[in-house]
Amino acid sequence: MNWFEKIKKYYDASLWTGKMVGNAVVKKKITVEQYKKITGEDYKK
């Protein structure tokens, strides 16, 4: 399972918040496009 799949699973299970997913973008674990796929929102710095 890659980072995108793990983070999506955690977000969908309400184990991660949008802010936590955003931190994964900052740490380059996922892309801005993947952030939008996970949260349904545009990424804002």
C-alpha cells in the first residue's frame, strides 16, 4: 500500500483530519492533486 492509499484509508475512517492530510503534502508524501482526491477540497498552504 502506498502513501496515497494509506492516507485515504485513514481520512475516510476519520482517523486523519484535513490538516493532517495537508501535512503529508508539505512532507511530499502525496501531491496537491492527491490531496484533492482524498479531501474533495483544493489544497491551501
